[in-house]
Amino acid sequence: MAKLYFTYSAMNAGKSTILLQSAYNYRERGMQVMLWTSGHYREDDKDTAEICSRIGLKADAHLYRDGLDLFDAIAAHKSEGPLDSVFVDEAQFLSPEQVWQLARVADRLGLPVMCYGLRTDFQGKLFPGSAELLAIADQLREVRTICHCGRKATMTARMDEEGRAMVEGAQVDVDKAHYVSLCRRHWEEETKVSPA
């Protein structure tokens, strides 16, 4: 039975690497996969891009943006030929409606849908796509990375040019170099903010 999976973590835990390895495993066995990544913060109007990992792995992917019906797009692709699985990178940027569309892909088209993304933003708040995935995914998996202290990093801090943690600003900065993964204790100490 096909399921909707959500693999989440803080920044720099290797989510894209795991996605690309899993997609490779399907292809190696002669299976067909469809890869998606976010187009929300792209200036161009292209329909495809690359999913790239920090260790140099990459693969072509379709772009999803606000308003795209993922169920319709995946169903149309499946009608043209074999399709065995769907992979979604940067799943935190999905809208709640798109998460439900992906759930329908699993439930009605019988395709496993594997989503990978951040759970929270630099302010410790859930992304809308992540919140919906945490609520309805059939299976949740956490990928772990570590804080500088050696503890499990569960939070992501956005650093300014002077190396100070930012506590205000747009939810997303596409420059991944501005982010640091921290344990909850060090995130709270760096930001000097308690989200509650």
C-alpha cells in the first residue's frame, strides 16, 4: 500500500542526499521516479531545475509553485508511462493544499510519495507545508545532525554578516550559507528569544 512519507530535519542534515540516493536506488532497479523541488523563490519561470546536495549529487526535477495542482500534474505524467514513486525536496514550501494533493497521489494513484524538508524556520515556527505533513503523513522520519556542542540539532538559526543570530525578517533566505543547525538550548541562547 502506498504511503505519504515526511523526512524532516534541521539544515545541513543531508535530506537532499538521502532523497537523491533513494531515487537512484529506484532507477537502478529499473523503476521510474518523478522528482520535484520548490520554485517559490526562483526569479525565472522555468518548469525544471536541479536538486543538489552539499556533497555534489544532483538530479533534474520538476518545479512546484503556488497554485500548481500536484495531483493533476503527477496523474498526467503517470498517464504517459510507468511511474513508481514521487520524491519532493524542500517540502516545507508546499502549501497545505499541495500536501493533500500528494496524499491523494498515494491514496488514489497508489504511488509512494516521499517528501523531504525542514520542520521549522529560523524563528522556531513551523512552515505551513511541514505542519500539514506532520499532521497527515503516514510515516514521519527524522534525519539527525549535530550542534557544535555534539547534541542533536533540532533548530536552525539564520546568521547575519557579523555572525549574530537573526530573530526577524522574511521566513526564507535562499542563501544556505546563512544558516547554522543548533540544539534547542544553543538556539535559544543565540536568539535570546523563546518562541512561546
